[in-house]
Amino acid sequence: MTERPTQPSTQRTATTGTKATAKPPAPAKPAADRGADETAVRPPLTERIQAKLSSARSEHVANAEPESKTKASKAAAGAKPPRRARLRLTRIDPWSVMKTAFLLSIAFGIVTVVSVLMVWSVLGAAGVWDSINQTIQESIGGPETANLDVENYVGTSRVLGFTMLVAAVDVVLLTAIATLGAFLYNMAAALLGGIEVTLSEDN
């Protein structure tokens, strides 16, 4: 009888031996252990809040620096002397002068009439006219001064009427004179160059 070869059996035993000696895979950690590791690595809540506050403070300081620079530049600019400009008044518009003079003369007339009315009302309330009449009668005497009344000559109605007439005349005269003055100034400025004015900035 022939002998069977023994090599395959030895190979099988070798492979089985290697399989038996192989290490099993490491078991996976449970979810609770992984959460514990993450919480152990993460910093506590107070430290995170302090870090955020410090970062916000640094951002605020960085944003406030341009404003301080702007204020410093404004202060440096304010230290400069004010600028000045020399100008000449070469022409005045007669139409604008006439309108302005007309309005101002009307206002002046109204103020005059109101002032006269107030003064005469105060004089009448104080009894000035009665005392004047009594003084005239005592100094002159006679039947001619018995019916004398100063208010018939300088009464409130007469004085107000005269004041209104004067105010109306003043409106016309002042408007005409101001307009004529504008024309005369333009003629003089064309020959002499006009009035020179120096303007400067306010500190």
C-alpha cells in the first residue's frame, strides 16, 4: 500500500492555529461614555460666558476707536485760525431794495400810529388835558377861556389822523429814496468797484 501525503493536514492545522490565535475586535464604547468624554473636554458655562463678554468688549473698544480719532481730528481742526475772504459788493438789485423798503416803511408807519395812540391814551387817562385847561383858565381868565378845551385842538382823533397821513407819506418817500439809492450805488460801484467786505468763519 502506498502512503498518503501528510502536507495538507499540516497546512490545515497551521491555518486553524492562526485563526485561533487572532485577537477579537475591541468592543465599541456605549453612548453614555462618549457623552461623558465630550462633557469632560468642553469648558464650563461660566468660562464660555466670560470669553464671549471679553470678545464683545474688545469689539466695542475697536469700534469706539474711530470716533475718538474723529473727535481728535475735529479738535485739531478747530485749533486752526478761521478763514477769511475779502469780497466786493458790486451791485444791488433795485427791485429787491424797493420791496424791502416798502415793507419796512409800512411796518414803521404802523409802529408810529400805535405809539401815538398809546401815548395820547395815557395822557388822557392821567388827566393831563384837564390840568392844561385849568392852568390856561387860571392864567388868562375871562369869559373867552371859559369854554376852552385843549382836546379840540390836540385830541386823539386829530392826532391819529395826522399821524396816519404822515405814515402814508413816509411809505412813499422811503420806498422811493431807497430805490433811488440802489441805482446810485450801482452807478458808483461801476466806477469805483463797490464796497469791500471782509468775511471770516465763526469760531
